Amino acid sequence: MFAHSTARRSRTARLGVLAVGAALLSFLAGCESAQPHPAASGKPLPTDEQQASPRPDPVTKSKPLPTVKQQVVGMVPGAALVEPPDLNTATTGEVTAQLTAAQTEVMISGKKVLADTYNGSLVGPTLHVVPGQRVTLNLKNDLSTKTNLHFHGMHVSPMGTADNIMLTGQPGKTLTYHLDIPANHAPGTYWYHDHQMCPGRTLNTRCRGTESQIGAGLSGTIIVGDSRASLPPAYRGITTHTLALKDTQISKTGSIVYPDAVLEPADPTVRLVNGQYQPTLTVKAGETQMWRLANEGYAIVYDLQLDGGSFTVVGQDGIPSTAPARATHLLLPPGRRLDVLVTAGASGSTWLRTLAHVTGNLNDGGDSYPNTTLMKVNVQSDGGSAGPTATGRPTGMTASPQIAGPLPGSEPDLSAEPIAQSRSIALSDDGGNNFWINGKLFDMKTPTFPKPATLGTVEEWTLTNITSGHDHPFHLHIAPFQVLSVNGVAQPPADYMDTVNVPHAVNKKAGKVVIRIRFTDFTGQWMFHCHITGHEDNGMMGYVNVIAVGSPDADIHPSHTA
Ligand SMILES: [Cu+2]
């Protein structure tokens, strides 16, 4: 369900071992000033009866989705895994690439589906970039709606024609981006997606901006450098696979484009890997591979398990691990990427799956996702063939390697750094279509904090989830942050990410995450928001202005339209 309210059981296990851890209705005319949420102003929360009754989305109500079984009719599982297409940008020096966003019929494992795509592919083509490189990206908008791009996790400027989500590409136009990738940019897995916002959204309406575009297919992978270079020599030549996790909700008319297809995370969903339904990956017995896992969906959480095996996390949200950890399952909220090592044992076959996951009290607006197989893994010995053992026990994968840290390129521990400023970010919602940060709906003309952040300083931010029965994955643009604690539990040293799950409130006690951020290199508007895109579209977004030492705040200049 989109709507959420309070209390639910806690279920968050990041990395398994390190506990805790969603266009046409949209662009509505008219503006309403942000209205503070009572909880954030210190007043008592309204009762359910007192709350403004959320206006249900008439489209959602009138178009129930087919079941998963019905949605997959026409798909043929089991085909060999195919890597996403590639933009072929992995060269040094300047490179120019083209992305064309358009409504396209795609084939999902043999079934024709209407989607919004980049270059005609449900999983956008992979952009390989090299630290130190200047990348020019022409985004041609052949959609009937506005679109733009965000380079999620990338440490590049939020201004000008770089990672400036204030840019807007009008239908029929081309928007040109220039990304100057810093020479010391962390190597790893990132992603790009539409970041079209909902200007002028009014209270109690439901906007679908980024939600409807990512939901229809507009996302793809970015790989910076080669994270294998951070590994011990024995692992630097291992086979890699990009596994882009995308979920589709296919309408009766064979469409994943809103409003043909509705977007409700708990509705029947077909989970895809690289745009394929239950593909098969064949690996050699004894082989260790690096998998670049990326949740490129609009809202849904993955809790990955590799039956019979484990994952060694060597990079998180693009940052090489300080302490690589072996995990039996991996929680990937929307936006999260993990570079992991996996190891095949004796010949056999097994599954990569997402475990059942509950995001909140089901009587209180929470979502429940079923246990679902994603990709079959066949392990073959030389001359041998894969197959189940006589015991029927899953074979194939075995324990992944132990890797000593810190890996080169990991980030420093900020826990002892002097703090220039502390800030609080309270995430709240009304159980309907309204989502607030510090009691305010997103307003692109007003920063969340009057006081800017200064380059070169470290700040401590306390993120709280004060009213919701739903976890909110909090994402900061431009730089990763270090997570110090989750619900009071200290996290491993130098635990960096750019998207952190802020646990739901329990018995009116807020979920709480403390992070530290070092502001480096780039002035401008550093955006932050919940990465459940329906929450982001409907108010749970803000920004802080980042300035150079001694600069006036007037340094910051916003939008531009192609
Ligand atoms: Cu949220």
C-alpha cells in the first residue's frame, strides 16, 4: 500500500550480519505553500479521524493488477543471463554518449511489454566511466512528458549541466550533461534514473513524477572504474556480472507505463534480473565471481539470498569496504548497490532469490513482499553438468571468500572528527499521500535549513522516522555519508553509504539513524529524500545549500530548461 501509518515490528538486517540497516495526474497546476506537520511542530499527532483524509488515486482504485502468474504468461524463464547493453564509454579522455528516452515495446523473456526506456532497453545501457574523465551525455527526450537525469551516488557537481536535478528536458528536446569525474572518484557501482520533480504539488493530491518514470523503466547502471582493483591480486581478474534488479507491474494491456499500469509496491510484482524473468547464470565449479548488485526499482525492497552460498560485500553504494563482511542475505532498499564476491562449490544448481519481506504492520499500511526466485545459478564442473543432488539439498554455491580490510579506496572514519554543525531531519507522513521533512512538503525554492553547509567541514545529522509504520530509505546526493548508529546501535567503523534505511517508529518511538557527512569539492544544492519514489514525489525531499568558506549563500543558482 502507498498509505502507511504507525507501529510495526522491526525487521531490518543490513548485510545479514550488521543488524538494522514509487504522468499525468502529476504536474498539477497551482501552488500551495508548505504546511507544517503537527508532529514536527511539537504538537500532538492528530488521531486517524482528525487527519485530512487522503484522496485516493482514482486510477489505482479502478485498475487492479493481474496476478503475478497472469503477468508472466508469455514469458519463458531459464534463458542465459544477458548483461545489460553498454554505452561503450570505457575509454580515457573525453567521451560523448547518447541516451534516448522513449516509450517502447520491449521483450521481457519473450513477452511484449510497453515501457519507458533508454535506447530501447528496459534496463538502460550501462555507462562505464573512468575517474578523471569528462563525460558528455545527450539525453534526447522522445517521451510525451518532461524528464531529466540523476547520477545516483556520483561525486560530481550538483550545479550547471552536471548532476543538477533542477534541469528539465522538455518533450522533443535534448538535454546535455557534462560530468567531470574526479580523478580520485571511488570505483564501484552507481546508477542513473529520471529525477523529474513535482513542482506545485498541493496537499492531499498524489503526484507521480520520478515514481512513474522509474516504474516504467527509466533507470540504468553506472560503473566507475573497476572495483576489482581494490581486491587482493588473486581476485583482480575474476569474472564480473552486473545484476540490475528491476520490478515490473504489468497491466492487463501489457503495459508498465502509468496510468495503464498502477504503481503500488505491495501489488503483484514480477521481479526481473537485467530485464529477464528467471534467467540462468552458469558458473564453473570452484569459481569466485564479482556480482554488481543494484536495486534500480521505484520502491520495492530486496532481501537477497543465494541458496547454499554467501556474499562477501567488498563495496557498498560504490565505496570499497573498510571491513569486507560475509553475509547470508543482503537488504537492498531502492537505490542501494553492493559489489559482492560469490563462490561456486561442486556442480549443482541453486537460486538467487529475494526473501519474504514485510515493511510494516500489515494492519497499519505496511507492505508484504513474497519470497521470490530471481535467477537460477548452474554450477558446472569441467565436462560435468549441473543438476540437483540425490538429497535434493541445494548445491552449487558455497561460502564466499574472507577478504581482509580495509580495501584501498575505502573512506576514513569520521567518528572522532570535529563537528561544524548538527542538524535534525524528521521524516513523517499522515498515513495518506503526504510526506514531510521537518514538517514541510518539498519546496524547490526553499532549502530545508536556512543555514548552509560549508565545504571542508563535517556535520552530524540525526535522521528520525517519527510517525510512519514504514521504513524510509534516506538518500543524499553528491557524497556518501558514514552511518554511526541505527536505533542507538553503533555501526561498524567507516560504514559508508548514500542511501540508509531509517527504521519505522515503534510504539510511537521514532526510528533513528545518526550519520556524519564531510562536505567536499562541490558547492550547490545537495538534495536529500526518501528513495521510495512515491514518498519523494509527494513531499519527502529537501536540500541543503553547500557553500565555500566565506561565500555568500547567493552562490547558488537553480534551474534551467532544455
Ligand atoms: Cu519513504
